[in-house]
Amino acid sequence: RKLPSSVEKRMSELFDVKLRDDLNPMSEEDLTLAVTNANVLVPTLGDNISEHLLSKATTKLKLIANYGAGFDHIDVKVAIKKGIIVSNTPNVLSNDTADMTLALILGVPRRIYEGSQILRSGEWSGWAPTALLGSRIAGKKLGILGMGRIGQAVAERASSFGLEVHYHNRNQLHIESETRLKAKYWKNLDDMLRQ
């Protein structure tokens, strides 16, 4: 897909690249052409790099450099069998994702969307003591399922807003991390949800 201009500019400075102007995922035909001609493929989340597609890849293809943290859309095992390295960009969006998560957490009890709709419709009649009052989040409990990079970034922000942070994860974090994040571990997800 079309990538941010700064990324495309840097790629063009370093490599002989073929860029796309389209924001939609590549078609099967375009992907097939890419894996047969490119040395490096830079897919995004919507590009399905399947076993079927990789069966068409030539020995020219040496690297699949995923633009994003996830790689569920890439058949990594098949790529490795074909000698193709697969990379991703972990942590590049952890803080941004945590920011958006907190924006959503703040937006619901503070009725931000509802207020925005009233303003846009022209129905706002001015301030009133109880108009769109909403509720505060300080003192509330937040349960985080998964305490990886994003979960920890959410916990950092949430505790700053006075939320009591609880988490469930495959493994408990080190005590230093729990203390820093002010987070309580729950081994059993159902027990955490009851709290």
C-alpha cells in the first residue's frame, strides 16, 4: 500500500523501489508479480502472503519486510523453508496504540462522541451543570488482557489518570515492572474479570 511519504522517500534514497499509490491491499495478481520480481517485499496487514503465493516466489526474493508489528498475514514457516527472511517492526506503534486506547477509555465516560454530535448538529443550547456530565475514570479499575509492549504502555498511561490497573498475562511480570506500572497480576482471567 502507499506508505507515509517520509518512509517512501527514505526507501527511494536507499534502494531501487517500485512504490504504490493505492491505499488498498495488493491484488493476488500484483502480489504474484511482486514475489516473482522483487528482492524485498514490504507488505502491510491486508496483504495475504500465503503458502500459495510464496510457492510462486523466485529465488530473487530474499526478504519480506513487513510494515507493521504483526505478521499473522505471512506464512513465516513457508518463507523460512524457501530461505526468505521475514522481519517486522515491533514496538513502532506501541505508544500510538496505547494513546488511542486511552483516548477511547476517556471518550466513553466523558461522552465525547455524543457531545461532538450535538455540536455538529447545531442542537447544542449552551452549558448547563448536568449537560453531558459523564463520569470520571480516576478510582475505576482497568483490566488489561496481555501485558506486552502495548499493554504496558496502556498501564503507564492509565495509572497516570488514577485508574487501578489489573492484568492477566501468560506470565507474571517482574516485581519491578509491576511496581513501576502499579499493576496487579491475576493468574486466572475469570477472577480478574470478577474484580
